[in-house]
Amino acid sequence: MDVPRLLEAASLLVPEESATENDVTVADVWQYLTQDEWEVALGLLEELGDVQPLPLRFWEALATAAEQMRMEKSAAWCHWRCYETRNGIIRADLTLRSPTEARRQTPISGAGVLRPMWNIGIRTPTGDPDLAIAILWVEFTPSLEPGGRASVRLAPLEPQRWQHLETGQVITMHEDRSVAGTAVVLQVQRPAATRMA
């Protein structure tokens, strides 16, 4: 399927009454589609995808369109949202340790590259922390400096191990045995079967 058809198919999955904080609606998307402004239409559809949960095929269509337009960051974001649609959303407020307190001396890439380990409160039979791995996406910024703080999204490699998380819970990030950062869980949204279609 070509880019315009993918974007048209995705736009048909957005309820007409949906609007972003800036009053962008699916009618605006259609206006850009008729003018062959596909990149703008894709960006608006991504924004509309944040207004309310949309089906997996919405994000799959956007990911494919972004790939065909060679928009790597948008494609990565849409694939991330596919993951969240299937497995749920985990957002947290992460503070990295400063370079004097931790081994990390360079910024973390924000676009879902790093796969750190997390102490999410699970213990081994001997009582030691049983760390779990989750990919990290830093929101609203391309990277996070050591000692910095940002909202992040987590994509666990084993989502079932994270089912016990609750808003307000404190979890720690590890890149080795030492603590690399501390996060407070902001949102835990379980996947809904109705959104899987």
C-alpha cells in the first residue's frame, strides 16, 4: 500500500470528534492529504493518536507510511506505539545520577535505543533483586544528560513481569550493578482487548 492510502486508512480509524489541545481534527488531516502534504498529515495523525487509544492497525499504518517516507524517528515512534497498544503503557519520571555518582558520562539517546535493567521490586529466591529489562524512550527531548531528569516511557521485554507496577512506585535503573537512575512511575495503563483490533 502506498503512503497516501496508508494515511487515509489510518485517518478513517480516528473518531471525527477527536481533537488535540490545538483543536487539530481528522478534517485537518484530510486537508493536508488532498494537498499531498503527507509528512504534515502523518505528524497530525501521531498527535491525534495521543488524544485517545486507537487500534493497533492505526499505528501499524503510520509506521509503514513513515518507513516508506524514510522518516526514521516517526517510524520508530509509531512502532513504539504499536508495542504499547499490544502491551500497555508505562511512563515514569526518571532522574539519572550525576557523572560523579555513576559510570555513565554520556547522554542517553532518547529514541528507544537503550535497554537498561530495572529493579521493579521482584526478588530472587535468595532475596536479591531480580532485575528486568525495558527499553527506554525519553519524552520531549532527543537525549537525557547524566544528572538530568525527564519523563520516559518503558517497553519491558517481558511485560508480564511488570504487571504489579503502580502509579507512585519508585523503581531504579541499572546499567551495571550500581544504580544509574531513579524513577517514579507516573502512569500504568494495561492493554485493552478492544484496542487490539
